[in-house]
Amino acid sequence: GAVVSQHPSWVICKSGTSVKIECRSLDFQATTMFWYRQFPKQSLMLMATSNEGSKATYEQGVEKDKFLINHASLTLSTLTVTSAHPEDSSFYICSARVPGSTGELFFGEGSRLTVL
Amino acid sequence: KQEVTQIPAALSVPEGENLVLNCSFTDSAIYNLQWFRQDPGKGLTSLLLIQSSQREQTSGRLNASLDKSSGRSTLYIAASQPGDSATYLCAASLSGNTPLVFGKGTRLSVIA
């Protein structure tokens, strides 16, 4: 199947700092990528839809000024958690579809953020 | 708005038993449905994808069925093994451009 890669796989940062997570489609181009968040023992909740060359679409309750999404190329979307706080500690995971395919969503390995 | 529900939330079975995990969705006009496995602290492993026109998909000891009219899907695991212990997630999408909506998962423990 197609490969979606995330980096870093885990990161620890101090409260108040910003953290950037990268999501790359390695063997296909993705005009749309989806960012999810998963708190411990919870399911995956959609945060936003990342659109190449345009603004991201955020789900209700997700602060767009706090979670900055940039989709500058067809193979890269980035999520920046600005002024991170301990409550932002979570597992962030991105996904994308191969255009014109079966519609299967491929997921990155996820990035675990811990804010101290 | 699509909602996905999975029952049971947790299941413990002895090794070798066949088992069924259930998934229901509120909007029957789904595009496709995917089953995933997630090990603790890890990402998602895609198990099976069922298109809206399909009734079932099989991969090894796994079989997933889809009944759109009733808004249900099941994941059947044959001859369960301790290595099958994980959380199983069901997710549905309404089109080829929309994201997946996930259920809360079923946490499976297979006891040796």
C-alpha cells in the first residue's frame, strides 16, 4: 500500500514552546490530508482537513490559531502546535488517500507529544 | 453527521476461540468502511477495506462483512491467538474525499 510518514515519532517540549509535526506522502501526491488527535484510551478524533495550496478546514472546537496547518506541497503537510500546554499532550496522526484509488486512507505512524 | 459505534468496548477470550466484533454506523450512505488494529502506544495498522458495493472482505483469519441497509459491519477473527490482542477500530467515510469517522474501538485480549 501507499506510505505516509510522520516525523518526529515522539517529542517532549516545555510549556509555552511550539512544536512542528511533519506528514509526508512518500510514493504519491496528496491534495488533501487529514489530521487526527488521540487522547489516552480514546478513539481518533478529526482535527482538521489540510488542503494543498489553500487554508485548512478545522473541526468544531479546534483552535486554528493554536494548531497551525500548512500544506505547501503535494507531498507535505505540517501541523504546528503553538504555545503548547500540558493539555495538548496527545498522539497526533495524519492520513491521506491515493488519488483515484479505492478510497483507502493510509495513516502515518503517529507523533506522540508530551508537554511538560 | 456520521456516528460510529463499536460494541463491546472490551472483550477477553481464551486462545483458539472464534470471535466477532461489531460496528454500527448511523448514515448508511457510506463510501467505504475500514477496520484497523492498534497496539498500545502505536499507530494504526489497516486490516481490511470494504467498499460500499461489497458485502465482505477476507484476509487470512480475518473476515469483515458490511450490511449497509442495517448500518452494520462485523469483524470475524478465527482461531484467535494471543498476538491478536490489541484495540480494533472501525471507521467509515461518506465519500472518496471525506475523512474517516472512527468508533471508540474494541479492546481485545486473547488469553493463552
